[in-house]
Amino acid sequence: MNTTIIGNRKAVKRNCPICGRDSDTAMNNKYSDQMWVMKTCPICALVYLQYAPVYEELIEDFAWEVTATSRGVERKKKHPIKSWFSKHTRWRLHLFKRNRVEDIITRYVSGGNVIDIGCGKGTQLKQLPDQFVPFGIEISKSEANFAIEYVSQHGGRIVNASALEGLREFKQNFASCIVMRAYLEHEANPKDVMDEIYRILKPGGVVIIKVPNFACFNRVLLGSYWSGFRFPDHLNYFTPQTLLRICRDAGLDILSFGIMDRLSLRDNMWLVAGKSE
């Protein structure tokens, strides 16, 4: 394992997390942070951080509440006009109402085990209809503890671990659905995670993915002050093309990824993929 210290934090060097291309041969992306270098893969075009903080650092020092708030203050201070424009055109994000996650699940599967990766306090799991059994993976012990009581009462369980470690605790063909909302951009080993998802899904099962869209309008408008840039907890910056590739490389079929799912006026994009029966 190739490790270094960046800003007093232990970090692990990565090659391209989709195709494995040596990151030293990839060009630096213009949106690189002063400490955290972004790379653009010349093979698959994924944009990613070359070094990833170890998981312990992400839990304790780079929590979403901390980085999201600090980046928001910084954007307003350094880019007031663009920030104002972005704030006052937020209506564009609500032009087309999205279905709830539980509605997407019931559209594709009739029941069974549902795993929420990065489940937090279990808010999403509590919304599942009764025909589903809730399971969650959460790296934060304090967050996981909130979810345990509800989930255990409904026949499921919470695994307090990293996503990859947690997924490996489930047997093959276990899940009818796996949910990854605002998670895959944080994962240091997304390809390995996608391979595990394929293993765990039942034939006919689906995975629901939500990630920031690096190709969105706001990123073009705000540049380095786009809300999707959060260093160093956002490790992978997907476009529609790179998100499709990582799913297909895992053997998954694309079930839903239309124009409304990846609309550039939104900061995020949604994809539903499935395991063939």
C-alpha cells in the first residue's frame, strides 16, 4: 500500500478506480485542490483524487456536516455573484419532480432484502414498505446505533463497517435491492464495491445509485466553487459516461438512466441497474 501524509492526514495513493491506469501518468485536473490532486484518466475519462484519506480520517475529520458547511461559506465569500445566481435559480432543480426511493424500489422488485449503503440513522430504511426487510451498512458507529433498534425489530441488521467490508458479510444472491445515495463518490474502491454488489444481488435484483454529476450546469457555472467539490471526502467525480462504464464493467444491465435521470440542470444524477435473471 502506497501511503503518504497530506496536511497531517494519512492518505493512500490510488490509480484510476475504474480502469486501473497508473495515476502518475494521468494529467492533473484543473480543479485540483492545493493539497489534494485531482486526476483525469486518459483511458476512461474518470476524474478522481489521486490520494484518498484512510477511512478513519474520513469518519472523524471529514464528516459531511463539516465539509459541506465550510465549502458553502467559502463559495459565498470568494464567488458572491455566481453563488447568488446559483441560489436564485434553484427552481431549475425542481422542474421535474423525482420519485421517492421506495417508489423506485417497488417499481422493480416486489419484496425481499434491501441494503442501504451509507444508511446513516436509517431514515431511508424506515420508509420501506412492509414487504421489504431492511439492512444497512454504516461506517459511523454513532449513526449506525440510531438505526439498529428499528432495523432489528423488522428482521434486518446494521453492519458497522466500511462499505466493502460490510458487503462481504452478505452471502451471494442475498438482496433484492441495494441503495447507494450520495455514497459512491466517497468510496476509495468503487470498482470492488460494484463487483460485490453484483455478487450480492439476486437475479432480477436492482441497485439504485445517486451521485453528483460532474458534467452538470452548476459545475460549469461555479467552477471550483461547485458544491460537488468537497476535498478530500469526495474521491470520485462521475459523468454519465463514467457512471455507465463502472456499472457495465460489473456486469450490470442499465434499467433506467434517461435524460431526466441525468439532466445537466441538476447537481446529481440517478441510475438504476440490474442483475439479469
